[in-house]
Amino acid sequence: MPDIVLSTLNAKYLHASFGLRCLMANLGELQLRAKILEFDINQRPLEIAEALLEAAPKILGLGVYVWNAGPTLELLGILRRLRPDLKIVLGGPEVSYEWDQQPIIGLADHVITGEADLAFASLCRNLLSGTDPRPPKLIAAPVPDVAALASPYELYDARDLEHRVVYVEASRGCPFTCEFCLSSLEIPVRQFPLEPFLSAMQRLHDRGLRRFKFVDRTFNLNLATSRRILEFFLDRLSPELFVHFEMIPDRLPAELRELIARFPAGTLQFEVGIQTFDRQVEARISRRQNHDRLADNFQWLRQHSGVHLHADLIVGLPGETLESFGQGFDRLIGLGPQEIQVGILKRLRGTPIIRHDAEWQMVYNPHPPYEVLSTRTLDFATLARLRRFAKFWDLFGNSGNFVESLPLLWVSDHRPAPASDESNPKSSPIGDAVTVDGLRDGSALGNSKTVSPTPGKSARAGSAFAAILAWSDWLQAQGIKGHGIALPRQYELLWRWSVETSGIPAEIFGPALARDYRRPGRADLPTWLIPFAGAEAPLRRPARLPRRQARHLGLSEQPEPTADLRAPRS
Ligand code: B12
Ligand code: SF4
């Protein structure tokens, strides 16, 4: 039986906890007496308690994050009653701030705030040896020297490498001060010694890892380091390689561009935080970004690189209005990222955004993840509408399932698509919305060029935002909830809205929709779409990229890593 169990509830089984592995790696001689048991928030606290109690540790370390704060509180309530003698140590971003206001703290023996890589080990030593009879309840971990930390990467096991998202970090901290973000409190930036880091990446690569997800807040901050890391991956290119970085959008000097341009399409993914385009809101939340350089970099990336661009916008920042958010969304659409993640503002514990609460009448949900409910400039009903907008945009825009048809909702020049022999159906072809395998005549569809969402060419007042908002309002009016909608039904709904309700010509929308359906290599087609099918061959290039990224590139899908291996892990 292990003396120490390190545990957390991940957001999904797919996400491996990097934080726990960092703590485990730095336990030194205690590592042999410790075990990691990971769970996810879809599991019941009772089941999790059973697995933890079966391991019978003396010390239980739990990582608490905004996504697991609720179930972790429930879990602790159970554990406290069944094992009052168990030493419970909490840590993680959620309990690192405002800890005095959280009921969960009352159920713990110790709380370590901040980066606990070394502090957890020394607390465990104390608790197990009894040298310090009364370590304090609240321990503020000194910011560790990252050069002194043991490498956690060997603790990813074969199943992690094959089935889960594997996180890595070349630096910690962020020099920026965006008030909604916890990382704004983490100055200074510290780089892990580069050569040992790259050796660890080499070892992961040797063990078969091909999808690397960097958690560095701003990958492109230190040019020399970014270059070296890009060169490392350039030397190891393969069709399976996929590397994700978070970056600031207005910094892409020629040396980096030159390297980025050498990666094949789909190998690199950049997550680019834009958050808002409104100058006043930006200034209010202490976020600095150069819009001209940002636009130039986006344009360059879209024209000269195969980078998959995932951009973030936030709804509900203090002073943001429906109009200003919409303008920002349209501006971002015009820059052409493959995905736009629309997130609802959250009041994360410890973040300085609360200084705007009174002036901007910010009302947040008191329960995690503390989403904004209303502001002086966005009432509750409007925020609810925007929340639906975000959900449906994710389903129809970001999914990559409608790359050609969806932009037809807002571009105005509806040029006829290449006609198929039967592309003129009756007004509503959706009688029996079933799917059949293969096409009637044995022909199939190819990957045609997509309509790019060019700004200024739009039906609905030139605005993608207005078009998607109207579409989302309509879905709401039909009672559509936005999750669990089978794919053929999604196609049917989009048809009903665009052709039957909005009047986009069927002979234009139908072929685009049919091509979208077949693009990832799907063998079937809803029967009502068959009349719109062309005679091109389906595109079935091999690609081992994540699904969404593959769809945006028009490549056939590979199955996602299996997600049902949910046994506790050691
Ligand atoms: C990976 C990640 C995710 C993954 C989930 C990972 C998982 N395991 O399930 C995904 C992509 C799903 C995700 C989603 C979200 N995330 Co996130 N995510 C991260 C990210 C990028 C990396 C985490 C990491 O590995 N860090 C590196 C390790 C070393 O640091 P660490 O995890 O903090 O661990 C250290 C300490 O916290 C502490 N510690 C950790 N565990 C324990 C346990 C014990 C016992 C002790 C003593 C100490 C301790 O010591 C560790 C070593 O120093 C961080 C940002 C960042 N770069 O850290 C944000 C971050 C954790 N996410 C955040 C947020 C807000 C979200 C979202 C709400 C964003 C959104 N969509 O609006 C969602 C919520 C998901 C949901 N379902 O509701 C916030 C967390 C705020 C909070 N109070 O928890 C962060 C910090 C981003 C930020 N700067 O604001 N996220
Ligand atoms: S939003 Fe990005 S740039 Fe701003 S503080 Fe957070 S991590 Fe840094």
C-alpha cells in the first residue's frame, strides 16, 4: 500500500494531469512510497472515494482546479467521515487564492498554495517522519527554481502516450497582466534549461509520442528558445506529428516565420488569445496588443504557413457590448483562423478583474466556474443569448463539419456551384432524413475549394456574427439544446434554416452541404442530400491529425484516441 496518493479529477479522461506528475517527480526518495490515482469529473465522487480508500494511503494530495472544485468538495466530505485520520493536502490554482472563503479548505489538513513541486515533498517528509509535529495548515510554496526541478516526463506511461493529451512545458509564468487570467499573477517568466528539456522531448518521441501540447503561456516570448524548439520538431517531422503552442499574436519575427513556414499543413497548432478587439475594454483589463501587427501575422500565417489557428475571444468583459463583441467576432472571422473559441468570462479566484465589479455591475455565478451572468452593458438575457451563440458556433463553426456551407450564411455572392445531374430538388428534400451507405450511382464527392469568409461580402449586414446569432436564435426557438445532436440532424437543421427559412438557393447550398458531409471521407450521405452530390472522387488522404484539425484541412478523419479506459491509474 502506498503511503502517499496523489490524485485529481481531470476535466476529461483524455487530459493527463501534468501537475501531479510534477509533484511525483520531485518526491525524491518518497517516490517509491507514492502512487498517482487519476480520475475525471464524469466519475461519481462515491466511486472515486472507494478507489482512494482501497489504496489506504496515510497522505492524500489532491489537485483542485476550477473544473473539479464542486466534485472535490463532495469527495472530501465522504473521505473525512470514513477516514478521519487521513492527512489531506490540497493544492492547485483553485485553492491558491481566496482560500479563506472556501468550505473545502475546512476539510483539509494542509493547503499548499502556488507551485508545490518541492513544497509537497517537504511537507510529506515532515508528516511521515514526524520531525515537525505541527506543520502549518497553510503553506505558501516559494517559487521554485525550475532548473532544480526533476523532470516529470518519464511518468507519462504507455497508455498516456497512446491515448491521452500529453502536456509539456518549456517555461512557466507570463509577463502580461490580463486581469481575467490567473497567469497574470505569475510574473516572472522562468525558462526550463533547454537542452535537458529537449532531451526529455526526444525520449518521449522515442517512446512513440507524436502529439505534444505545450502549456507555456506565451511560447513565442523568448525567440532563441522558440527557434530551438521549432527546429527540434522540424528535424522530426512525420505525418503523425502534431504540436500545440499558446502564443501572443503580435510577435512573429522573420526568424520564426521562416521556421514555421517549413512545417507541413496541420503539424502546428497555435492557440492565439485575442479576447477582445475593443480598445477601451483592452485598456480596462490591462491587456496590451498591437492590432496591426496581429492582423499582419494572421495574414502571413494563413497565406504562408499550414498552421492551424485557434483563436480565443471572451464574452462579458467589463464594458463589452453586444455590438462591440460582434464587431470583434467579425474582425476575427476576417483574419481567417480555422477555429474561434468563444469563452464566457469567468471570475477566477485571485484575479484582479474584481476591481471592475462595482463600476461595471459585474454579476458572477457564485458556483464554479464562476461565469459572468450580467454586466452593466450586457443583461442576463443577452448573455444567455451569447452563451448559446458560443455553443452553436462551436458545434457548427469550429467542428469543421460545415467549412464550405456555413460561410454561405453571410457571404452575399452566392455563385452557383458546379451542377450535379440532379441538383434541383423540390423545395424540401428532407422528407426522410436517414443516411445511406454510399451513393445511389456509386459515385462520391470530392473536396472542393471552400468559400472563404471574406469580410464585407455578406448577406446578413455583412456580418458573420449577425448571421450566426440569427441561426442560433432560430435553433433556440426550435427547442434545440446544442448537445447530442446526431450529425445528419445537424445537416438537416442547417438546410432548414439556410434554404427553407433564409432563402439561400438550394442549388448553391445543397452541393456545398453535400461536399461538407463527404469531405472527411464519410462513406454515407443523408438520402435527401443525394440529389446534390457531384461525381468527384472522395478525398481520402491519410492523416493522423486530431479530428477537427483534419476536417478543416479537408482530410479524412482518424478515430480519436479511445476515451473509455477509465480505470484508476498508477
Ligand atoms: C491543461 C489545462 C486545461 C485542460 C484540462 C487539464 C486536466 N488535467 O484536466 C483543459 C484544456 C480541458 C482546460 C480547460 C479549462 N481550463 Co485550463 N488550463 C490548463 C493549463 C493550460 C495547463 C495546466 C498545467 O498542466 N500546468 C502546468 C502545471 C505544472 O501547473 P499546475 O497544473 O498549476 O500544477 C501546479 C500547482 O497548481 C500545484 N498543484 C497542482 N496539483 C496539486 C496537488 C497538490 C496536492 C498540491 C499540494 C499542489 C498541486 O503544484 C503544481 C506544480 O507546480 C493551465 C494554464 C497553465 N499553463 O498552467 C490552464 C488553467 C489550469 N485552466 C484554467 C481555466 C480557467 C480553464 C477553463 C475554465 C477555461 C475555459 N474554457 O474557460 C476550462 C475548464 C474546463 C471545464 N471542463 O470546465 C485556469 C485555472 C483556474 C483555476 N482556478 O483552476 C488556468 C490556470 C489558466 C489560467 N491562467 O487562468 N484546462
Ligand atoms: S491571457 Fe495570456 S497573455 Fe494574458 S496574462 Fe494570461 S497567459 Fe498571459
